[in-house]
Amino acid sequence: PYQCTFCVDGFKKKHDWVRHEKSVHLSLESWICSVGSGVLDLAGSEVLRCDFCDYSPLTESHFSTHEFDVCADRPLSERSFRRKDHLIQHFRKFHHCTTVPALRVEACRVVTNDVQSRCGFCQLVLPTWAARADHLAEHFKNGRRMTDWSGDWGLDPLYQAMLRDAVLP
């Protein structure tokens, strides 16, 4: 009953439809190199090894060899990645990390939900991506199809530019 609003794919479950739109057409998840934004505090710490390269003993001077501070000073656009594996590649290539701890990577994850859009069935303006999914799901449950859709998606220019492989119905 659920149809992608950006392509011709159909889905039996709401979860699969929502995941498809976010992973294929409009990624609202980004990964930001933000390790250098915090100060390394080793006072009273029992951390003996660097969790990025297993170097021991962990000191301020060793941590600075990873040059996370360089990234922290760069504009957000130059240290943001659309995919987790691209952030991991960045850690390895630019910060000389031989290991990339999962908790450090997860701390770099940012999810955006405040994306305003418009319903092409009833023209209602929706304030968040979650509200959009819930609202459109009700239309689909009530038998609406993308052939009933009119107009565009009502996305602001930033998100409109981020769309991939999207065609208006």
C-alpha cells in the first residue's frame, strides 16, 4: 500500500517505505568529524592506550599527532560525510587511525528530522520528516496512490538539492 514519493517503488510495510526514501533518495543522516572538538582530559584517567591506534601510553602529545584539532577548525561542510564508511575512511586517511572505535564513530552521527515538506494529496505543510511519514502513511492506508499526487514535495532548496534519483509523480 505504500509508494515511494520519489520513484515508482512500492512497499508492503511502512518501515520499508520510510527507510527506502531516507536511504535512497534523501539521506537525513550525516557523520561529522567532531573528535577534536572536545579537550582530551587524562587527569585521573586509567586509559593507557590510544583507541585510534593502540599506541601506549596515551598522552596529550600523542593524541595531537592524529590532528583532530585541524578538522575541528575546518568548516562543517568540509568535515561532514553522508555515509558512515566515508567517515571511517577519513579517520584512517587523514587522522592516521589504524583502529576506529564504534563508540567514537557513533558520537559523530547526526540525524536531521526538522525537514519541512508538503503533502501532495491534501497540500498540508508538514513540519518534520517523521510527521510527513505518519501523515502520508494515513493517505496510503486510505487507498491514495501516487497517481493522486499533485505538485512537488514542498522541500526547501537545501533539501531539494540533496535529493537523489527523484522524479516528480
